[in-house]
Amino acid sequence: MFKNKALSGKNNISGKNIAKCRKAISPRLSQRGLADKMQLEGIELDKNAIQRIESGQRFVTDIEIRGFSKVLMVSYEQLLDQE
């Protein structure tokens, strides 16, 4: 049994919110585009890592949450909301 899984069985609770915020940006930001912006913030992620985060397959660090918040121009709370 995994101790660190969310109630949904996923490895993070922010992935679906990251995807929603990414898709809400106009013009629409691709997973590759998001990875590129994260790299400009000093956070080394590629498109595949973004895909795994958004699908809940990969854990997300606090440093990455901070980067996503800055790049997507949303609050930490918005990314961590479980609604």
C-alpha cells in the first residue's frame, strides 16, 4: 500500500489543476510550452514530465508548485484545491 497517494489514488492533487490552468491560458499553452517556461524558471521538466504530473502519475515537489504558480499566474492554493 502506498502511503503518499491522494484519496483518488493519484500521486498528486495538483495535476488536474495544472492542466486546467494551462489550458485556460490564451493562446493555449501546450505541455511542451509549459515545460519550456518552467525551464526558464530553472526547473528542469520536459513534456513527458508535465504529462505525468497532469495525469497524476508523478509526484510534484514544492519547488515545482512554486514554479507552476508563477508560470501559470495562479496562487498555490488554486493549484492545490481538491474540489
